[in-house]
Amino acid sequence: MLQPPHQSLDAALTTPAPRMSTGEQAGPWHTEAACRRDEAGLFFAPSQEPTAARLSREQAAKSVCARCPVLMECREHALLQPEPYGVWGGLTAAERRVVLARRRRREISSPDERVPRIA
């Protein structure tokens, strides 16, 4: 299920990426990505991009991600690599850093301290 943009960080923390067996998937996940039909410049910042232009471009990229059938696979790829630039899986590089920091904090906390999230 696709998450609205304002819930992206929470979804990245609580929703595991779907896992497909080799028989269920015709090729690599990225062959199904919605962004394959869009210009790469939408997902990666040109040098010295003004803030307003960056925010507008990132929002446009996130709208492509929102309709992508492999959003979660893309997001998990970007978090595991980790991809330092661009919009991946509906998250900017800064948003991915926040998700990774939260995941690290959860991993180092003891199981007794973990509190289940209610969605």
C-alpha cells in the first residue's frame, strides 16, 4: 500500500520491504519502477540548485514515487546501500538519513525498551 508523503518516514521505519521469490518476479525490481519513464534530473539535484527549485523538484519526484509499484523495494535499496543522493523510494537523502538514524537507535535499544507503534 502506498503511503501519503507526510507518512513516508514512519512507513520506512515500520513497513518492511516486500520480498518476492525469484519465481514471482520477472526481473530486477527496478525494471518495474515508475521513474524509468521520467527524466533522471527530476530525481537528482543539479549543482547549486536554489532551495525553492529543489523543493519543487523533490515534490514532483515524490509524486512519481507515490504511484510506483516498487516503491518499497526502491526505498529499502536506498536505505541498505545507502544511496547518498537523490529521491529514492519517495524519500530525499536527508529523509533517508533520518530513517537510518532512527533504525540504528531502535537496533541498539534493548527489546524491553521497544514500544510497538500503533498506526
